[in-house]
Amino acid sequence: DRAAGGARADRPAVTAPAPPPAPPGAQPARGAVEAVWRIESARIVGALTRYTGDFELAEDVAQEALAEALVSWARDGAPANPVGWLLATARRRAIDGFRRRSARDERYARLAGRLAEGEAATGALQPPERTDELPWDPDRVDDDVLALMFIACHPVLSAEARVALTLRVVAGLSSEEIARAFLVPVPTVQARITRAKKTIGAAGVPFELPPADERRTRLGAVLSVLYVIFTEGSTATSGDDLLRTDLAREAVRLARMLAALLPREPEVHGLLALFELTAARFPARTGPDGEPVLLEDQDRRRWDRSAIRRGRAALDRAAAAGRGLGPYGLQAAIAACHALAPSVAETDWERVVLLYEALGRVAPSPVVELNRAVAVAMASGPQPALDLVDDLAATGRLAGSHLLPTVRAELLSRLGRTPEARAELDLAVRLCANARERAVLLRKAAALADGDEEIRG
């Protein structure tokens, strides 16, 4: 017979020894390493990529340096120059790798020579002069970070790979953090990142800024990736939370970095303005339990006025270029209309309609048309807006989205067409993948049902 726990009844159970206590400085060291990596990862990986000439190797040795820092900093304390320490450590790891590779190549060369010459003695090939004479210029930080952004968002990569790689090597997020943000399995994120690195290597993408004539075209891919990251953070497409503020904050941080690196690109400032002005409303967008708070119900005193000031300043810089606002600048101008209005009723809806019309011309999309219809409803009433929505519905371009039936339900409700509005809300509930938004739609449907019962009663 065996007692509980698997020990024989006639023998005392053996208790597993307790794990050794963590070193006294382990937790502070981990916090210091994580903080440095989150802030400086782009500088570190960018400089190492230029040093090694190998994007994948650069990130590998950077991760090895981080692992070494966890042990060394816990024992000796954080160094005075943490970034310099990590760079020097990673560089040593890279040199070790070069030496191992050189020794391996030398052995292979000897073998090949002996096979070719019938085991005749041959002169050994000298290892390439790479170990101590590699270019190393730590002052080229700005170019390194910018080049890293362009590589992570290279057109040879898929959209999903660009987002994952940007968050990994530019923002410094772990695979677990990226997976949690986008609600996908960790192995999926890791596979995307691995494939992206191999694709970049196979395509021979050089670590350098694209030529000036290509930069503006390629910049669009960088801005698009940041926009996707922020949009997912500001309104999650699925899951139990409306906001993923950590993800949105990373997009804001990267946009600020990009604006500092490219101060003469108006759309960079336009994108930053859009992020700042939208993020300013985050404190009022959810209630105590995380439930969404609609714009008309938000306490505008909770809006972040500092973010609004930063957003307006970025928008002014975008407009000062004199080229006219691009798609991101126009969206920022719309966000500014909301940010500056004392209430929904006092918003300059006529200007919002005009801005959406301009946006529809420079960056046409069904979502822009739907948002314009909402603005038309506020400026001119629900019927002209419903006409626009019905025209959009006829195209089928938003057939799988809950947004169109949500807007249509609101307009039908304002027109007194309650049964049709309830049918649209039922459709919106079925299509909505975000639990928080779905709960709001269900409450609206219940309110319509209650109102209909009161009228009939």
C-alpha cells in the first residue's frame, strides 16, 4: 500500500528541498533590465545590427546580453551606463560567434582541401579579419533606430509579420506580451517573428536607410504598422477589454520617436497628433468595471489635457509644412474637433463633415464613409445619414462588420423605426467579437425592447 503522495506507508515521506532564495538584488535587477530594454531596445538592436551586419544575430546576442545582465546586475548592481554595458556584452558575444564561425569555416576549408588534393597538406585558410576591426560608431543612434523601423516594416513581409517584428525589435515587447495584446497563441507570434527574420535574411535586406527617393514611399508602411498597433490598443477587435492601453502607449512612444527622427515629414506629425488626441480620451472611455462609456456620456474633465496640448502642437507642425494635411493629419484634425468641444452638442459637426469628405478623397474607405454618415446625422439629421448608410450597405463592403448595423440601428431608432432598429442591433451583436462592445449593444437592444413595450402598453 502507498500513502498519499506516493511514498510507501512503512517509510517516511521525503520532502523536496525548498528552492534556494533569490539573490538579494534579483528583483531590482530584473526591473532595471526590463526598463532599459523597453526604452532602449531599438538603439541596442539597431547598433548591433550595424555592427554585425546580421539582423537575426543582432537580436540573439542582445537577448544573451539581457540574460547575462540579470545575473551580473543582481550580484554587482546596475552599471552607471546600462546601455553601454549591454552593447559591450552583446558585442563580445557577437565576437565569440564570429570566432567560432571562423574556426568552423577554417576546419571545413581544410577538409575540402584535403579531399580535393588527396589528403595532401594544404595551407590553412586564415579566419576573416572581423573580430576586432568591425565598424563601431555609437553616435549613429538616430540612423540606426530609423533603419531598424524601415527593416521591421519592409514590404517583403506580411502585414502581421511587420506588426509582430516592430513590436519585438523596435518596441522591445516579448513574444508573450505581443500574443496577449493581439489575443493569439505565443507560438503563433514566435513563428511570425522567426519567419520575418528569415525572410529579411533571404531577401538580402541591407541594414541601411532607404535612399531619399524611396524613403517617403517606404515610410507609408512604417506609419501603417504604427496605426494598426494603436488602433488595436484603442479599440480592441476582440476579447474582454475595450482598451489595451499598453499597446496604444507603445504606438504613441514609437510615433514620438519617429517624429524626432523625421521632423520634416508632416504625416509623421499628423499620426502622432492623432494618437495623442485619441489617447487623451482614454481615462473617460471606460467605467470602473471596464465597461465602455459612449462619447456623449463621457466626463470630459477626465480627458488628458496635456495629451490634447501635445496633439494640437503636433497637428500644427503637420500643417506648417504647407503641403496640406494627409490622411493621418485629417483624422487628427477630426479628433481635435472632439477634443476642443465642450460637449457633443457643441461640437463643430459641419467642420467634421468637411474633414471626412476630404479624408474620403485622399484615403477612401468604407469606414471613412460610415463615420461621415455619423457626422452628417449630427449636423443635418438622421434621414440624410441613413441614405448614406443604405448606399454603403448596398456595396457589401462592410458586410462582416458590426459597425454598419450598429450605426444603422441608431439612425433607425432616431427615426422611430424601432422594430428595424432592433433587427439591426441583433445583427450587430452577432457580428461583434469584443465582449465589452457586445454588452453595450445588448443593453441598447433591451432598451429598445422596453420602450416598444411601453408604447404598445
